[in-house]
Amino acid sequence: MGTPVASAYAELGLFIGGEMVSGGGRKSSPVINPANEEVIGQLPHATTADLDRALAVAQEGFRVWRAIFPDQRGKILKRAADLLRARAEEIARTATIESGKSIHETRIELGMSAAILEWYAEEGRRAYGRVLPQRAAGTRLCVVKEPVGPVAAFAPWNFPLGNPARKIGAALGAGCSCILKPAEETPASGLAVARALAEAGLPAGVLSIVFGVPQEVSSHLIASPAIRAISFTGSIPVGKQLMKLAAEGMKRTTMELGGHGPVLVFGDVDVESVLDQSVTAKYRNGGQVCVSPTRFYVHESIYPRFVEGFAARAKGWPVGDGLDEKNKMGPLIHARRVAVIEGFVQDAVACGGRVVAGGKRLRSPGYFFAPTVLADVPNTARIMNEEPFGPVAILNPFSNFDSVIEQANRLPYGLAAFAFTGSARIAKLAGEKLEAGMVGVNTYAISVPESPFGGVKESGHGSEEGIEGLEACLVTKFISEA
């Protein structure tokens, strides 16, 4: 059978028609703990027959679920949120074991996931239409919102609880069924969300969880006429490919793709406070966050102090197994990410950048990379143009507002951007001029369940969370009665 499986890890399988499915000669892949490189589980992959069954039950589940009134659907979502909170420590530990992120972060993520389900439980009751003014006596003109149909959703590994909750919550809140493919690196977290919903009373077939080779699963699901909407979080190249597949069936898409978050730090800030916030935000989940602050443009008047302070904090940042309460940063998700980050750093140095903290792999076993700070990195370096998705902060000086806005908007990305200033005027201008779907001014907190989460330009289109997330799973119907 291969490498033995570590104990104290959740049961893995497919979740189809309200049942866990595994074995049966299905292909499988190992799940690795990135902190010690141990095999912790064997994940079965869906066969073509499994995917066809998931599609069939999604169609039937949609008919059942949409007929349930929104307030009753909401009660099930709320019960699921309560179950997640009741199991918070167990689920957070599972998420940390398979993703590597610190236990502190997975606890917060678990709370966020429960809050998202609660938000959609309530917002599903507010899928309002409207009545239009009459054009003739005895007629009625009205607009209604209806669930779009079964949704195929694809979630990455970096938020193994939050990403599934966003996608499932939106679909179920709108009255749609959902087939979710979480990441194969972090399967147990998505299954934990599904289990909570099933135990809360979700009818069998409304939600299925499948795993497998991503391209094979996505192409099969999207090609099916049963699927009416696609929600994807991941890289820009994959997002574009899925959009092409969706276009064949004129299926609506929500695409939350890559970013390369610029941070504008003006000379009138409290430097120590901004440094404390920035280091925490940068090294959250090892920088494996789509909205992670990455390109720091710091006013020349405070630049030397900012570089020194960032480097000092990075050198002292506690790194290790995420289950250890003292650690603030765990490993990267797999060995490939370590190699990619190492290549970015080497290229930046070759282009003239300076490593002022980190810049190297840490101990083995485990996929650890030191919190890294690069200074004076020219635009010719790859890391100034490609999303690093890792624990690397890039610091460069600027002299005036217009030039720094030009640099911030230089790339085709437009997911998140940030600005720190003591000037109300500059704060307003930064909010106006930065080309991003989400802008944080004097804060890195840019995501709550009631706010839209999404980007512009090549960072995607559509939004998750907020009323926009619900709208993505609804269609508009006009009814004229005479």
C-alpha cells in the first residue's frame, strides 16, 4: 500500500449523495503534513462514474433545496455554523496539520467560516426583487431573483476552511446545490465543513465533495449541462482556462485569481505601528495569501528606518510546526513552493536587490523558508512582476505621490492594495487611484462576510461574500402579467 499513514487525522473520502465514499479500487494520493513531511492520509480520487453521480444528485438536490423556503434553509446554515464552533479546536488542529499554518490562524479561520455561513443564512432571505410601475390598468410588472442552478466550485489549499465556506455558503444561501472540489493538499478541512452541514440537516445531494486530478475533475464538471455556474479561486492561467470551458455552455463565472499587493507607506505615518501591522500581515500563512502585502513602496524620508525595522522583526519571527503555540509562521505547503521562493530570491539578488533578512530554506524535514526581506529590488526582477505567494517582503523607496501610484498600478494584477498615511487627503486620493478590487487605507483588514471579496484586471471578476457573493448564484427574471 505504500507509506504508512500517521494517526490522529480525519477520515478521508468523497462525499456524494450524503454518503462518504472511498476504496473500491479508486486511485489515491498521499496527503502530507508539510511540517514534517509525514504521510497523514490517503485521499481517494473520484472516478468518472463518481463525478457523474455527483452531477445527478446535484440536479435532484437543486430541485429539493430550491423548494425549501429561505428561512428554513437559513436555519440549517446556522446550525452548521454552531457545529463548526462546537468543534473548533478539533477542526483547527486538522487544518493546521494538513496546511501547515499556525494554530492561531486556523482558529481565526474557523470562526470566519462559521460567520460566513451565518451571513448567507440571513442574506438568502434578502434576495429581493421589485415591482415596476404599471403601464396599463390591471397589469403587473415585476422582477424576481431565482437560484441559478447547480454550482461547481473549486477551492485552493491556502484557506482550507474559509474558501469552502465562502463557496458553499453562497450557493446554498441562494438556493443552489453545489459540487465542491477542495484542494487535494487539504481535503479534511473541506470535508469538516460538509459534515457540519450534513449533520445540521442539509438534504442529501445538495452538497457533494470530490477530489482528483484538478484538470480532469474541472473539465468533466464544467462540461456537464447540469452545472450552471462556476466559482474558482486560484491562479490566473488556470482561471482563464476554466473560463474558456465555461464559455462553451454560456455559464456564469466568479474568478478570484492572483494578486501582487502593493503597499504605499507615506512619510507621515507612525513607523513602528505600521511595521508591526505589516510584518504580521506579510507573514500570515507564510505569505501564501492572495491579498498578502508584497511590494512595499516606502517614502524616502523613512525608508532606511523602515527597512531596518522590517528586517529586525522578520529575523525574530517565530517559525516552526504550526501546532506549537509559540510559532507565528509554519511551513510552506509543499517542496515546490520552497524551490519557487528560493528561485525568486536568487533572481532578485542577481538583478541588484539586497537580502536584509532571511532569504534561505530552514531546517528539514518540513517545507520551511525563512521570513525574508528584500530591499532595493529593480522592476527587472521576476519577483517584481510575478506573484511570489510566499514569505517575501519587497521594499523600495519613492519620492512623490504620482510616481508611487504609477508603480503600484504597473502590473496587470488588481486584487488588493494598501496605503498608510496620516493625511486625510492622501488617504482619499489613494483609495481613488489604486487599481484594485479591495483597498485598505491604514489597515490590512479588508475581508468581512458582508463585504465583497474580489479583484479587477487579471485578478479576476465577480466577488465572493457580501450581497455580491449571493448575486453570483442568482438569475434575474422579469415577469409581465396582463
